[in-house]
Amino acid sequence: MLSTLKKAKLILEDGTEFIGKSFGSEKSIAGEVVFYTAMVGYPESLTDPSYIGQILVSTFPMIGNYGVPNDSETDGVHDFFESDKIHASALIISDYSVEYSHWNAGKSLGQWLKENDVPGLFDIDTRALTKMLREKGSMLGKIEFEDEPVEFYDPNLENLVARASISEPQTYGNGEYKVLLVDCGTKNNIIRCLINRGATVKRVPWDYDYSNEEYDGLFISNGPGDPAMCDQTVNYLSKALDDSKPIMGICLGNQLLARASGAQTYKMKYGHRSHNQPVLLNGTNRCFITSQNHGYAIDNETLSGEWEPLFVNVNDKSNEGIRHKTKPFFSTQFHPEAASGPVDTEFLFDDFMENIKKSK
């Protein structure tokens, strides 16, 4: 069966080519090539809106062995996916497991990719490809099938948050505390973590004006692309900083909170996209293993005197979170809600909810 599959090329912007076999949608596509290091969690990663415009390379050699979960919902939130569709542009793997086995599996990975019109290539030397990305940094790339050429495309030149965000407010749960969630490309497990801790979550678009909204706590979600594209979000967030209602941000939310406070962000050479990034709680020796997915970071040197780093990356010393010195505002660059990765830092949701209870 696998010997009859159509072949396609992965072409990098420096001209390097890899030939693989298709197990997803047979269409040419372009984007930014990035890698992630998880052994499991491909359904969660592929549905993460932060991967919009990106060709995702898995460093783990065999993918697909446990299939894809059935589609079910609780409180209006998908039980096993981070959004309602695949957001990554394509998937690149080494070995594809045609046979899958899991109590919750409803279909194969290949079938799911085809249903979502997303290409997938296997039989590619992902080890060599990952080493190349580690040396040169994130690169543009494209998947081309025969007689279907496509131009390179840089997703970072586009406002990806506008694509990832919802268009109308939505409400989840029926808890005592009202949390306003600014959706820049939010992952479903953020909503689950808040509901499970007694929150009613009102999810609003990235450019929504919540200046006159009643809420107990403000949450700024993760999302794709360059934080400099989100000036509207930053403007509303700057006004919220004048108040003392608790604020928490994750990933892009960390960068937007920093920009709202007057700090600057920059594009990283490599980015962090893995499930085993070590971070230190600033000023201590406490280390946490975290899940991450971002290509931009906060410049610590531009933080004002009212703010300080909260976490630092052990590998490259980049910023992993900030907090206000006197007000209940904090954010993390990593994902404490990571459903497919470590849950060592999920206690940060407890801290946020505790801030809300104290505030009220």
C-alpha cells in the first residue's frame, strides 16, 4: 500500500530538497518550516492555532500509531483537540504507522489530514532536517507535488491572529467568577482549566473593546505570529493595566502584556517548539519542564521598573514570563495548560484564580 503512494518534495528556501511520500492531502503548499519534539500529542499540536502558516516537522520517528480521537464536546469545548480544525499547514514525519490502536481512536492520522485538506509527508530524514533547522534557524519551505509548483510564503508578514481569533463573543461554563478571555488563537485547554476552577469564561475577539465590560479577571491567550501586528489588542490591554483587576497571559499573551507595559519583543532565531523546555522561577533554583510554541520573545532589557522577569529559559536565557511588582498581573511564555505535554505548571491557573478571589 505505502509503495503506491504519490511522492512530493519538501523544498527549503536555501534550495535543499527532501523527497517523501504523501499520506495526507495531495496539494502543494508553502509556509515556515518548524520542528517540535513531542513523542505524543500530534492531535493537540496540529489543532493548536499557534501553528497557523507553519509546516510542522516531528522529531519523534514514528507518528500515527494511536490514530486520532473521536470528535466530542463538553461545555461547548472539544474534548481532545485544541480547536475545531487543523491549523498547521502540513505535517512532515519520518515513519508513518498505517496501523493504529487506542481505546479512543476514531480514524487514522492520514484520514484526518485528508478530511482537513492538509498535506502530510513521511519517509523523510527528519533528523537531518531538524539539524539543519537548528543550525540555520526557522526557514521558509514548500511542499510541491509534480506539475503543481507553488511560491514561497512567509506567514510572519501577515496578521495571523486575525485569522486565528473568533469573530463573535462566546461564553463557556457557569462558575462564580467571570473571566474575560481575549482570543488571539486560544487553545481549548485554557478554557477547560478556567472552567474547572470555577470560572465563567467569556471569550472575545482579539480586537474586541472590553473597556466597559464587567469581569473579575482578564486572560490574554496564546496565538500565532508577530506580536507587533496586534496593536489594537495592546491598546485595550494598556488601559486595563490602569486598573487592578487580575491579569494572566500565555505565550503571545506574555508578549502582548509586555508590549502594553512599554517593553519590546523580537523574533528568535530558532524559536521554542517542544515539550521539554526547562525554565527557572526567577530568583530561585526551582526548575519546571514546560511545553512551548513560539518564535518571538520579550526583550528583558526594555522592561520598565514596575515589571520584572518571572521565569527564564535554562537553555538560552530568554524570557519565559513577567510579573508586575505590586499589581496582580503576570504571564508566561510557556504553556501551563499543555494537554499533550508536561502539566508541572498548571498551578499557575490556581494562582490566577486565587488573585481573582482576593481581588473580589
